[in-house]
Amino acid sequence: MRGKVGAWAIFLACLLLLSFAATTHYSKTADLALITLRLALLAVLSILVVREQWHHRDGQRQCGTDAGDTILQRFRRWYYDEQTHLR
């Protein structure tokens, strides 16, 4: 329930920011904020993907329930609501 409220809050904040883009006075500020947010998200995801590929290439795997999981795998499990597989 807590995750849904947070997701709705982010969605409504984006809608509010987009509504500012429709007005003439705030359009440049809203565009700059959305472009900055998109570029920051792209940079973070790019860094995570490159880091994941380096770990996969080096073959670094650790034993344990959550020790070997990477950030992208955790995010995928959270997004698709998958259960953790115990080994």
C-alpha cells in the first residue's frame, strides 16, 4: 500500500510539472526541470547497467540470499513483484 501511494504522488507531481509547461511564464522552467530529471535518470541507469555488465564479465558471485543480487535485479524483482529465490 505504501508503494502505491508513493507512485501516485510521483505521478501527480509529474502532472503538476507538466501543467506548468502549458503556461507561458513557467514553460522554460518546467522544460528545464523535466529535461534535467530525464538526463539524471538516464545517467543513473546507464551507470547501473555498465556496472552490472562488469560484474557479470568478471564472474563475481557471492553466496547468500541477497548478497549476490545487484541493484538492477532487486529493482526488477520489486517491479514485477517476484519472490526471492533461495539457494
